[in-house]
Amino acid sequence: IGVFKPGIGILAERLGIPIVPAYIDGTREAMPKGRLFPAHRRVVVRIGAPIYPHVNGNGSGRNHDWMAAQARSRIEEMKGDEAGAR
């Protein structure tokens, strides 16, 4: 997973809506590069707890940077949970 840019947090703040982190696993196996139609494979979707724009974990800095970091962190956790479940 790459770096999350603050745009997701900026949108959430401006619209007053939470970010809902999600992790999707198995899509590469179901539809690898170059394949025209998806194969019958297991795809797992994990939905995390929402991250609300008015809650800042450290009380300083820009809220949208914190929100993007939280989203990435939670998705990494979900990714790790899926690897452990296999």
C-alpha cells in the first residue's frame, strides 16, 4: 500500500462525512493483468470502523493529514488480519 495523500481527509472535512476504510483481497487472483473476464475466485472485503473528521488523535497539526494516516493504518491492519486468517 502506497502513501495516502491528504485529499481524502480534506474531502471528509469539507463534506462533514467519515472515511470508511476498506480492504479488498483476492481481486488479483480473480482478474490478473491481461485477463478479459474474471475467474471464479474468493474475494474478501473487510470494512473498518469509520474515521470522523472532527476527531483528531494528537490535538495538533492538520486534521486531514491525521485522517489519511489513520485510514492507511487501519487498512494495513485489515491486510495483516487477512494474511493471518489464511
